Amino acid sequence: MTDVTRILNAIEEGDAKAADELLPLVYEELRVLAAQKMSQERPGQTLQATALVHEAYLRLVGEDTEGWKSRGHFFGAAAEAMRRILVERARMKQRIKHGGEHHRVEMEQFECIAEQPSEELLALDEALSKLSVQEPLKANLVKLRYFAGLTAEQAAEVLNIAKATADRYWAYARAWLFNEISKSGYEKKL
């Protein structure tokens, strides 16, 4: 049993000090995953990888923590938390109250209006929710690969499936999501 798994079990049993021990062990890995995800976002994103990690971590070890079976299960939950945070921010940015009707204009290129990535992220989230109903394992694979930045090998290990199966599921899920997003008028490459 790894240190992370041991600490996760202690958190599940109610050990308040265990949560303090967990962050130093997983922080760097979560930060790398968040940085990978943030590097895929368009310029103009105000959320930093560090803030994304902190927000996800707070959600993971907050009051309503679930019991994690393993290190992989924890990182799967972290991927889902990061996904939800990014989707919530995209929805918030679209609200009129938060300037949703305005488009950012860069001073250097005043004529060009920067595209808003939030619409694409919301289209992906909607399609991913539909896929979750039909094919939950494939949807979880997408969350791990796209939102957490795991490799095919890492995601296969988390989901307890063979890498070849993960590759097939990934190809299917990408095609399915692309088709679903195309129907809604957005094209997002996974």
C-alpha cells in the first residue's frame, strides 16, 4: 500500500491530520496535471494551474469526502473536480453579470476580437454528460485523459483496463464526442 493510499484510508476513517499529510504527497502531481490542462486553454484564461489545484483539492478533502479505493481513484476524482471547476467558470463567464455579452479585445490588435473558449467547453461538457449516460467507462476515460492530462497507460491503470482497450475506448469516445459537438454547431478537437 502506497503512502497516498494509506493516507486516503486514514481520511476516510476520520483522521483530521491525514488531510494535512496528503497535500504534500499529491500536490506536485496535481499541479502538473492542472498545468497540462491549462496549457490547452486559450490565451486570456485568468485561472492559474495553482488555483485550479487548490480548488480541486479543497473539493476532494472537504466535508463530503468519499472513500477512495486507491491512488488512481483519487486522481480520477481530481480529474472530475478539475473538469467541474473549469465548466463552472465557463458558465460564469457567459453570464451577463460577469461580462458574458462582451468580448475581450487585445490592445495590440484592436481590430481582432479574441474568441471565447467557454462556449466550446460547455459544448464538450454537454456532450460528455450524454456520453456518461450511454458509456460511463468511456466518459471516465475522456475525463482522465482530457481534463486530468493522464496518458493512455495511466488512465488504463486508473480504470483497471488494458491499454489496448483504453486506446479503443479513446478512439470511440473522441469520434462520438466530435460527432455530438458537431451537431451542436461547435467543433472541438480532442
